[in-house]
Amino acid sequence: MRNVRVSTGRGKEPNAIKNFGLEFRGMMRRNTPAAGASGGRAPLPATLFVPRFAHYSAEVLHILLHVLRDSHAFHLYALIHAHCVFETGEFYGSYARLMELMTPPQPERGKRRSGPSYWTLRRCIDDMEREGLLKRSTTNEAQGQLRLWLTPPKDMHTPKQKKSLA
């Protein structure tokens, strides 16, 4: 990067303009930790996308409310259902994003309640996978990426498609 010389008309250059190139190079050399890492800035809050409506079959509600009986499991299933691709039922994210989405917001006064831990989420996903609500891909798990698919209930019927007469 070249130092740019700007003339102020009086023959004197302000120090900020004169030393900009050196200061900029110094900033680029520093290795700052990633967001959320030790010594790094706080991660940005995840954005919650709320659907207009959500339909859960009786079988899914039975598994979530009577078999699993875990509020974290219901919350997690509702988040995955809201954030998945509608056509395929695929959710692509990370455990950190789900933990941030499941953490209650900061109240006006007092401490922020803690959200679920990594192991709580992992146990909920394992339980839902065992009951047949989710499928998990293990290909990208080593990189910290989470890829899940919602499995349709067994009694769910797909609408018939009209065949063209042409």
C-alpha cells in the first residue's frame, strides 16, 4: 500500500493523514481472536425467524410432550422446524447458533438466564433422532457444522398431483 500525500495548502500535513499508512499496516498485523473465542468480541445475537403458522401432527406432539417430556426438546424442535428449508426439511447450522437462539433475552434489570449447554442440546437431538423426528448427518460434524433433516410422520399423506393430459 502506498502512502498518499494530501496537501492542505499550507505546506503542513496533519499527523493523521501523514501516518495513516503506517497505522493501517499495524492494525492489519494484529491477530485478533474470533468472535466468541477467549479474548475475542462477544458473538452477535442470532436472528430468530418466526413462521406465520406451524403445523405439528398428533404423532409429533405425542412424541415431544408424552414420550420425551422435555421442554428443551420441544423448543429445539420448534426452532429447527422454523429455520429449516421448507421443501427439503433440512436445517444447516451449528450448536452455538442453537444455544444462542434458545437463550432468553437480556431482561431490563438483573442477570440474563442461562440457555442450554452443548451437552443438553446434544442429548435432545440424540433423543429426537432415536424417536424418529430427526436425521443427522455426520459428515460435517468434525468442523462444528450441524446438518439435520426433519423426518415426516408416518401417517402424513402427500397430496396427489394431477397428471397432464398432453
